Amino acid sequence: MKTILVPVGSSKNAKSHLQYAVDFAKVFGAKVYVIQIYNVYTKAGTMIKIDHILEAESKSFLESHVASIDTKGVEVITKTFKGKLIDTLEKVCNALEVDLIILEPRTNSIKDEVYLGKTSGKIIKQTQIPALVVPEGYVFKPFSKLLLALKSATIRKENVLYPLKAIKTQFDANVALLLVKTPHHKKHDFDVNDELKSLISTTIQAESPTTFMAFLEHHKMNDPDLLCVVRRKRGFFKKLWEKNTILKKDFHSSKIPVLVLSGLK
């Protein structure tokens, strides 16, 4: 894992979040890109574009933001980009060969048109970029116990397990696999290939309406310090980012980071 990207908003947690990302990157010998994305628009009632002003403000903010933390010798690069959030983010990640995005659960931006703002859920749901969602105020520490929750272990994409494999190897962590039998379960869903088997220390099978509910039931029993899930059209995060749901509230009471892999298929 050589390149990590950190989108920055204006939350009170932004400083500790960036410190976490730098501490994480140092362990891997990775460099960190700290970015903001802003939209181009014209000032109300005029035809004067102010994107150059937004770019200058964003760049200045990022530089002062990085100066406020201890970079610990890690290469930290600030960049600003203009465009639509998801499209721009995907292009940036491809161009910079980003291995992982480190996200806050909430960024609480006041200026949503300038900063990433309340977009962590949008990034998780609408991109396929591997992401690590870190709880507010969380201080970096090595991972020792990982819980990978899946309702289907079928893997068709290449290198999709790379972030999980890198973390397991770097920290010599144990990985427990939670296979969840949902109402739409197919027999081959629990077929685990050799690549995944090589990462797993323990396998648990459970039956539940959703992967998320099974996680809630088993995470206290396994006491992991990192949860790993994958993106699916109707997967783990489908309900998680909906407003006014008990599951969202319950999840945010959890204090562990979440590694989100791209879809396996």
C-alpha cells in the first residue's frame, strides 16, 4: 500500500483524522495526498467565475491544515481539484494510483459546494475505490483482529482483496470470516477460494436477514479492531446511510474502523 488519499472537509475532527491517516501511512511507507474538490460556478447576478478564488482558498486551507499536524517524515502532498465530486474523485484516484481512501464518517462541512462536506456515504455507495472509514477522534494503533463479513464469498475481480491482504500482512493480524446466509442465499455463496482461504484464521457461519444485522450480533463476541465489508448493490451500506434508521444509530455507537473493499464480482 503505497498511496493513500484523504479528502478533507471542515469538521472539528479533521485534524485528528489527518493525523490518523499520516500515522497509518507511516507504517506502510506510503505517501499521502490531502485533497479538496470544489465545483465551478458563477457569482449570483454576474458572469464572473470565482473558481480561481475557491482554488486559492482551498489550497491555503490544505497547507495550513497539514502544518497543524505531525507528519512524522511521511510525504504529504496537498492538491485541489474542480469538478463533480464522484467523477473527479474517481479520475484523481486513477491518475494518482491511489490504493486506499481514508474517510471520516461525517465531515460537517458548512460550504458543501466547496468542500467534500457530508459526502462520506456518497463516496462509499457510488465509487469502487477501497476505503477505510475511521471513527471520529480515533487514534491509530496496529490492528490485531479483523472481522470480514460477507454474504457471498464469490470473487471475480482481480486484486480486490489487496487492501485486506496488505493490512493483515503488515500487522500480522488474525482474520475471522463471517459468512452470512440471507434470504437470497445461493449454495455457491459460501465457496471460499484459495486466495481468501489463505487470509482466514477462523470461519463463522450465521443466518440473518442482512449482513449488517449479523455483524451487530457477532462483533462483540469476536471483539475485532477492524471490520471489513464489500460493496454490493444491496449490501452492507444500503441501509447504513439512510436517515432515521436504528441500524445507522447502532453502527455509529461502534468505535472500530471499517475497511470497505470494492465489489468482489
